[in-house]
Amino acid sequence: SQPRKKTDLLRYGVLLRQEAESVEVSEPAVKKPADTEPVEAIEPEESAEEEISAAAPAVAEDATAEISVEKESEPSQVVKEKESVPEPETMKVAPPEELRIAGRRRPIGHPTKTACDILINESAFRDMQRHALTSLNREVAGMMIGPRPEQKEDGRWIVHVSDAIIAKHTEMRGASVTYTPESWRYIHDVLAEKYPNEGAVIVGWYHTHPGFGIFLSGMDLFIHQNFFVQPWHIALVLDPVAHSSGFFTWDRDHTAVQKYDFPWPEWAPHSW
């Protein structure tokens, strides 16, 4: 080969230099598509996430809607339960009955010959009436209970009948009722049970005359004069057939038993 001239070498060097520059310039051109490729690859992933994120609120809204519907349905059930409860008007409690007392207190120094005045609670009187109506062909009896009688300045007594005890284990002798030892034992046991602090005493006795009037027979007088000897002891006779009744008391001298003029209230005859 022939030796190259200087000009040829210079040209060759320029060509080499131009090739080098073209290589250096072409490198960024090759890298640019590489830089844009990740962007193109990421775009579908970002769109998928956007779709998922966009769908998520819709699911949440549906869930909250279901929950809100369930919450709204609860009060309706409660209202139905309240409607089934009776109204207050049907559950009113009856007020306590008024305590009515029959009888009177005569003024001190009154000329009456009776040893006492009598007061009686309506409830006690009705209890004795109910007992009397249990037998219209034979006598029944019991005891009248009340606080220990109070003696007034003129020597007379105030007897207040507040309760009654039915006499059990009694016997019939002819037309009269007789108290047996078992009867007295039962009466005292009931009295001690109902009034353990001796807050009440036997103030008298009652029995019935079904169909034959208000009076004390010979046996009745014997019972009163031998077993009810206190001047404040009283007796009550009830006729459940005639719907009548009457009290008997000792006189002031404590020598005889007589009928007592009791001021019967209007409700007494209508309570049989």
C-alpha cells in the first residue's frame, strides 16, 4: 500500500471525529425511548387503581345504606311493643276506703243509765254481718275486739269496736250457742297473734238469732254475766233473716244488762 498523504490523514481524522460525535449524539436518542417505556407500562396499573378506588366508595355507600336501613327498622319494633302495653288508665290502683265509724259519745254528765257509749268501725261490723249470713238456721258467734276502753270523768266508758274474731269449736244447746274451752283457746291464740303487743282486748261478744229477733235469752244473759263481767263489756245480737241487729250493755250500777239505744247510720241497714 502507498503511504497516505497528510490531507488524507486529516480527512480521516475528521471522519473519525464525526463518527465519534455521531455516536455520542445517538446515545441519548436511544435512551429516550427507554425513559418513556416505564411511563407507558405504569399507565395501565394507575388506571386499574383508579377503577378500584372509584368502585370502593360505591361499595361503602351500599354498606352504609344497609346499616342505616337496619337502624331505622329498630324503632318501629320498639313502637309496636309499646303499643301492646296497657294504658295507664287501666292500671289505676283503687284509693283506700274511707274509715267510717258508727256510734256516739254522750257528753259528760249525761243522765243515761248505760255504763258505756259504743263506737264501731264499719269494717268490723261488716265482718260480723258476713259471718252471720253464713248460717240462717243455727246460731254462730264470735268476739268483738278493740283498744282498752277509756273511762270518762263521770265514770262511764267509751268502747270502740275495731275488729272481730270468729269463734270456732262452739256447741249448740237448744237455741243458744255455747263457748267450749277449745273456743276460748282459739280466740286467745288469734288475739295474741294479731295483736302481739297487747294493743287490743276483748271488749265484748256477738252471736246471731236467725229469724227470731234481737234480745238476750236466759242462756245469753248467763254467758254475759259470768264471762263478760267488766262494766265496759258489751254484747251484739244479729238477725241475718230480718237484717237487724242491736247492742246490750251493763247499767251504771253494774247490776243488770239492758238494751243499748245505738244510733245506727244510714249505711248499716243496707250493708247486709
